[in-house]
Amino acid sequence: MGLHEKFSDDLSDAALTSVTLSKTFTMKKGAILSILTFTLTACQNTWDSEARHLFHQGCMESAKESGKSEEAAKSMCDCRLEKVMKKYPNFNDAMEHADDMMNDPELKGCK
């Protein structure tokens, strides 16, 4: 298997994982984690600026859809991103604990 095929398979796996995580988050929290965050950072072990931006963007969209104002959504999403990155500084660890994040009382405490 060539590097291109391996990379494509890894991205496909990451995309499937992110779709599953997104559906779980929507069902349990009424919001979504950005699918793009997981897809674009699947080959990286840390939260780069693009991953942080995409996570925040996905959170903002979900928060607004649930009726939060721009200011309230930003406050909540800033809090959640900070807590997720602190708890899981390694992106792969965050992916492995995605279900835990959905029920994390510390994240639910972000308002």
C-alpha cells in the first residue's frame, strides 16, 4: 500500500469517526463537535491552530442553533475548547475519550 492510499484510508477512518462523534454529541448535548476538526487533524497528535478554530466554529454553530446569543455562544465555546485542550493536550487522546467528553460535567459547566 502506497503512502497516498494509507493517507486516504486514515482520512476515511477519521471522517467516519468524526461523523459518529458528531451524531453522539448532537444526541447527548444538542450540539456538535466539528467534524472537520477530527478530519483535518487525524494525522496530528496536538491541537494546532486550525483544529482549535474548527472546534470553536462547530461549537458556535451548534450553540447558535440551540438559541444562544453570539456572546453566550462564544463564552461557552471558549470555555469548552480550553477545558478539552487542557484535559486532552494530545489530540489522539481526545479522540479516544470523545464519549467521555460528551458527558464531562466540567464541559457541561461551561455556560
